[in-house]
Amino acid sequence: MLVALEDAFNKYEAGRISINGYFETLCAIDEAVRRGRPFWLRLCDSSGALRGFNRTERRAFIGAIDALDWCRNWALRQRGVDMSTCDLLAQPAGRAPAR
């Protein structure tokens, strides 16, 4: 997950993908993480010997989801900034953008 996040961000920073492409990549990573990890956590739940490990895995899973949420929210804010900039550039001189 971290490698995919870093790769997507590097592509965005290098201008190889747009903020929308970065956001879509984050959504795909999030979906894969949410699908894959809960299965592993359910397997750990079924084993008494793995319960301690399961707590650690749950914290890691929650941390991963929180990190992805933060990245998605950042991308949404960046997309909003991009849209605001486009609105300003599209307005004739001296007129404020329509709200």
C-alpha cells in the first residue's frame, strides 16, 4: 500500500497524472485495502493464539485507513484549489467568479 501511495504521489508531483488521476488511484488503493485486510483480520479472530497479533493488525489497519482518508481529503482540497484557480482564470478582468 505504501509503495502504491508513494508511486501515485510521485506521478502527480512529476505531472504525469492529474489531481483527478491521483484521487482515483487513492480510491482504488483504499478499496483494495478495505477488501484485503478485513479477511486477514477475520482469520486472526478465529484463532485464540493470534488474538494478540490481531490487536496489532487491527491498529495497523485502522492507521492505514486513516492515512488513506487523509490523502483523499488532501487530494479533494487540491482539486478544489485547482477548480478555484480555473474559475479565476476564466473570469474577465475585474469580475469575481460566480458562486
